[in-house]
Amino acid sequence: MSAVGVNEVPDLVAVQVMRLYARQSRLIDSGDAAAWAATFTADGVFASPSYPEPATGTHQLRAFAERFAAGNASGTVSRHVITNVDVLPGADEDRLVVHAYLQIVATPRGEFSRLVRLTTITDQLLRRDGAWRVAHRQVLRDDAEPTRTPSESKA
């Protein structure tokens, strides 16, 4: 195995993060709110300018995902697509900082798909019981005025 650079993580860690994001997308898109909320730490935060207040903690995260699923009841299928994932080391081996693009695509039944939003996410990840969990997610919309983001310092 080759040495890992100063601003790099081992390949296995990067793959684990990609699997976390794939699972999160599938879970929220399929309406499994409890499982989606479980991909965050117990006190995890989801902060986005698309919503009035951040969702904090398992209960609020689950309720957020339930509201998202209820909004798709009209026959529109929504998909979260995460790309350009840049996994950076955190303050120690159990912390990561991740930057990525998040697209939300909607497909009304019998119609063409459309891009609803293109956003960037900055996540602070923590390893808990051998699995990566989101401790804090900051979403920034490309169509909105920039806001102050958390420091890109180590998680």
C-alpha cells in the first residue's frame, strides 16, 4: 500500500464515504426516514437555506425526511445525486471533512426529468462504531446568495 498524502485519506475510507452517500440518497429517495436519519450522529445537523431551520438530532432529522417523502406523494419521483466527492482528513483518524455536489432531480409521472436544485455540501463526518456518520451537513444552493459556511478546518 502506498503512503497517503498530507491532504488525502486512504482509498478504503474514500470508498466508505461514497457508499454512505449512495445509501443516504437511496434511503431518502425511497422514503426510509428512520434509516436516513440513522446515517447522522445522534446529535447530527442538516442545515440548508432551502428550509427555515436546521434539523438537529435524530428526531428532527427523521421528521425532515418524512416531510420530504410526503412532498413526493403526488407521483413525482425525486432523486438525490451526489458527485465530485472530495474526502479530506479531519483532526484525527475518526474525523473527515467532505465537499461534494448534490443535485436534486424530479421526474413527474409521464414527464421529463428536471433539475430542481444544484447545491454544494460540506460535511463533517465522524466514525462511530466503525461506521461513518454525518455530524454536520451544510448545504449551499447555487441559486442563492452565498452565506457564511463553517470553517474548512479539521472536523
